[in-house]
Amino acid sequence: MKHVLLLAIALLGALSNSATAKPNVLFIVADDLNDWIGCLGGHPQAQTPCMDRLAKRGTLFVNAHCQAPLCNPSRVSFLTGRRPSKTGVYGLQPGLRKAPSLVDAVTLPQQFRRSGYYTYSSGKIFHTESLTEAERTNEFECYGRDPRWAFTSELPKLAHKITKLESPSTIMDWGVFPEHDSDHADWWIANDAIGAIKNAPTDKPFFIAVGFRQPHIPCFASQKWFDLYPDATLQLPPFRSDDRDDVPEFAWYLNWKIPEPRLSILRRLNEWHPLVRGYLATTSFMDSQVGRLLDALEATGRADKTIVVLTSDHGWHVGEKAVTGKNTLWERSTRVPLIFAGPGVASAGRSTQPVEMLDIYPTLSELCGLPAVADLDGHSLVEQLTDAQASRPWPAITTHSPGNHAVRSRRWRYIHYADGSEELYDMQSDPNEWANLAGDARYASVIAEHAQWLPKVDAPPAPGGTDRLLVNDGGVWMWEGKPIRPDEKVE
């Protein structure tokens, strides 16, 4: 009997050691963060020392792209590992579990939870209000609960908007607010996540997801972050007044009447400069909150056993191609930071291979030794995490509404719109996408090479999913249920 008891104890100890041997995961997602961070060089003045420090400690993917240039479809995609063109989730609705194709999908947090991980979420991981309370409890084991974390707009209310924009939307704003960092939603999100890191169980690994709200509008931060970017020396992004003269008419349709103001409106109201400054300031503030998380992880002594992943749901235009906001298939809207650091990841790695946010799910599954999940559309990055120079055969594909896709390889960006019109850019010689080469016969073979990667399935929008969507109804292009009239496009 004694031998049986000792054997049982040894077996339990082995199982416990097996569980704790798996690496922890700290998964950080920014909101609307493009490549304006120091290590990506998207803006020459961007100051993001904490994200830069993380990149030096791990591997940075400099050619990473989202699957959809809009919050809900992007988050649904990387959390389920499936393309929007398969799921039919293209807009802000429907929520994840309202899409028939995803009712039973195993999400990334569920994969970890079912594999014995303690799972915790703070801030915006799933799109805001996309899951019911009952649905949320099936995803993560625990959530941060303070209502201030739910929306950036839940900061103390301003009596008047800071900007001169005529939009009635209160989130269409940027400037110095609040006075103290500790009154900002992202500070509270970080604070809650720090508590989760410190108090995570030690008898099993953790998967802690942290979703920051910045630099999504309203771009609010305290004065010290704006002081990093003095008015007198602030650089605006490159811009040409004829930038969109050579793009198809259909390119306008994808961001027709989007909520964010056009560049022409910002220039007329002298708000372009303040927006650029606000976007940089809030990015630097959010970066400081990333630093708080990393410092807290170090203080626990578990950093060397924790994989840290940092990314954003999609990019954001700050005036490039006459756009502010997302909803495009151009580089500024699709390119995102993607950093892995920790066990199994080489330090100071810098991969130029095209990668997708879909790749996060299979990569973390492999790094953590989790069971394989069927029907994932991404591909593991483990080979690149050990050798950043390792090549990949796949491009990155971004989709916005049925039939509209961008294919990004190492050198080229190819865009195919639902009406058959096209764009092609040489991203090496023309990083600003100023010269559309699609009409030049010399590049026919390049287009053909990239067109073969266009999704073979273009699922119709999932039920209830018309918000910010462009669909063809009997030959008439409709935006949110209303026919598009080209003369109504907002310049």
C-alpha cells in the first residue's frame, strides 16, 4: 500500500511539473496602432522605448499584416484563426458567436483554458460588446471588471470637445486629457493586468491577455506625453495632393462615409497637425503601460518562463492617401506591430517575411505544446522565431467586405477589388504607394503571381453584419444598405 501511495504521489508530481513546464503567455493587443513605433520606423519621431526593448529581447516581424482593417472582424479572425472571407464576419457586427460559422469555433483563449492554463483578460481583447456576458464566461476564466476599462470614452467627461471638428461624436477628439496618467483607462487596464500577473496561480501556467484602448480615438493623454512631440519640430506624414488620382473609383467605396474625417477636413480646420501629435502622444503613453506590464512580469521572477506577444488589431491612417482612420487595403491600414519574446524565441531577431495575425494562434499552440486545432488558416512562425532569416512561401492577405483583398509579399502589395479593378505597388521603391502599377503591362506576371493567392471563398456577410460593409445587391453597390452614388464620396 505504501508503494502504491508513493507511486501516486510521484505521478501527481510529474503531472504538476509537466503543467508548470509549459510556458506562460502574456498577450498584449493595442487598438488602432500602426507602424508608428520606434523599432518599425513608421514615423521618424515615434518614441516607444518599452516596445523597442521587447523587440530587442525577442523577434520583430517588420512585415506583419492584419486580416481585416476594422476592429471586430480583425479580432474575430486572429482569435479564431480563420479568415473573414470564410467566416462572413466583415463588419462591426455580428459578434463572434452570432456568426453561424463560428458558433462552435475554439478560440485562442479557449484553447489555452482547455489545455489547463489559467486564463485572464483585461481591457479590449474581443471587440467591445461583441459577446454577451454568458458568452464571455466561456472564453476566459477571469475578467477585469472595473467599468472604466470598458470604453476609452468612460474617462471623466469633458465639458467641450478639444478639437474644432463638427462631428457630434464625442470620440472624434484628441488633446491633453486627463491631467494624471492614473485617470486614464489604459492605466487602469495595465493596473488590473499587473494584479493578474502577480496573483496568477503558480501550480499551472497562465494565459493573460491585455487589450489597451490607445491610440484609438479619442487620442487622450496627459501633458508629458504631448511634450515629447513639440509643435515646432513635429513632422507630418508624407502626402501628395494627387496621391489618389491613379487609384480605381472602387477604392473610394471601401471607406465611403467612414466616421473618421477626411484629410481635407482636418486641413481646413487646422486639425491635421494636432491629430498627428495626439496619435504619437497616445502611442507613447500606451507604450509606457506596456513597460509597466513587462516590469511587473520581471518582478515575479517568471519572465524567463513567459512568452510575450505584442500586436495591434490593425493599422490607422493619419493623413496618408488623404485618409484618417482605417477601412482601407493600403499599407498604413493593414501593417501592424508583431513581436514575440521569451522561451523558444531568438533575441534581436528581425524578420522581413510577410506574416499574418492568423499566424499567432498556431504559433502559440506549437510553442506551448498544445493540441492541434483543425481548420486554422494561419501558419506557425516557430521556424522564423528561431531563425529570423527563414523564408515562408505564403503572403499576407487582408480582406475588407466580400471580394476585396490585398495580397502583401516581401516586395509587392497587390489589391483586387470586387468589381475587378486593381492596384499594384512596389513597396521597396515606393513605400508610400504613390504609383499604381496595375495598368502597366510590364507587371502582368507580378499581378498573376499574386492573384493566385486571392481567397477562393468569399462568404456572404454573416446575418446581421451590414455595419460598415460594401455589398453588391443585384448589380448595385450598397454601403450599409444604401446605394452608393460616386458624386457623394467625401474628398
